Amino acid sequence: MSRSELTAPSRSNAPPAVDRGRVEALWVKRVRRGPMDPVEAVLLEKGLGIRGNADRGGWRQVTVIEAEMMEALEERFGESLDPAMRRANVMVRGVRLAGCRGKVLHLGGCRIEMRGETVPCERMDETLPGLRDALKGGWAGGAFGRVAVDGEVRLGDPAWLEDA
């Protein structure tokens, strides 16, 4: 059997389990510039974003970061970092976000149309001096998108990218 046959998506459009990542953390921001509340599940609403989140509708409905990027930042700064300080809604493990513009991110049964790279703002340096510069380039600040297929996303749900 060839490598391409081993990694071809199944009939459900889901890649084999070895090619999937997972949802590692979820956060909801109740008010603008407010705290990021960790949750075990979120409801995604098509064209709106996360139910109960302060930032709904618009261009950036859901923001996503990589667990591996957070680990690289911890190594760089030499200290343990709370991923909530990155102010994203979803943290995935095993999904490389770099260059994901135009792709579809599957989170469980939900789908996010990925629109671009999240550019770090000045709030990052309020949390940790030098963090904004550390997140510049290479999609280190994560990515954002629009909800295309709604539903519930839970911690541990499978996550993967596919071409639109």
C-alpha cells in the first residue's frame, strides 16, 4: 500500500486518526478586553462565531492557536505560560496553522473557513514584555476564521485542516 493510500481521507472526509490533531483548550471572552474563560465546550453558530463570546459576527469569528507554538514560547521565555494570555478561542494540538488561509478547519463536526493569520496586538506585551515580537511572523500568533458549519465543539474533539 502506498503512503498516499495510507493517508487518504475516509468516506466521512475525516483523515485517519494518525493524521488528526485534537482540540486541547477552549475559551470564551464575555466582554471586550475581558478575561478569557476556560470552558469544556462551545457552541459555534454559522456566520456568527461562538455563542456567548464578545466578538461575534464580522471577519474574525473564531481565533485558533497551536499548543506546540505555546510550548515553543515557554522554551524561549524560560517560564510556564498560560495559553489563555494569547486571547484565542481554541487551542489545537497536531494541526499546523501556517498558511491555512483558504482551508477548512474541522473541529469535531464543525467547520471553520480559515481567513488569515492573527497578528499579535499590544495586549501581548501587557501580559509578557517581548511577547508581541515573539509572535510575529510564521503564523506564530495563530489564525482566525468564520464559522461555516455550526454545532458543539468539546475538549478532545478531533481537529484537522483540509483544502476548501
